[in-house]
Amino acid sequence: MPRLKKSPKERAMANLLANINFFKTYYGYSEQRVAAVMGVSDATYSNRKNNPASFKLGELLKLASSFNCSVLLPPVQEVRT
């Protein structure tokens, strides 16, 4: 059976994880350090990676500050479908 096209929400979540992984590797952060920067436990960070929609904006802002980048949110209608 052919793969189904990813929804805009699925693409946004995959892109979020890819960006976190890129910056984590670029700055040499461990999984534990990323969790510490976000202010969550290792288990919570692991859960967030398994369900990227559960990331809180404050956590993403802390990561962005640590990675010297910004958080851009897609328009609401693009991720609802």
C-alpha cells in the first residue's frame, strides 16, 4: 500500500523535531542537557519527542534562547487539518 501524504500538522511536528535535533547536534548538547535547558525531566523530554504536539511554548522558547534562534509558529489553519 502506498504511503499517505503527511498532513500539515504531521509535517510541522516532524520539522520541529528535525530542528531540535539539528541544533542539539550543532551545539553538542546531550539529551539530558536539552531536558535541563527546557526545565523538564529526561522522561518528560522523551515523552515530548514521542508526541511533539505536547511541547509547551515556554519550553521551546527556552531551547530557542539556548540555541540562539527564534521560534516561528505556522498559521493556525495549517496545523489543524
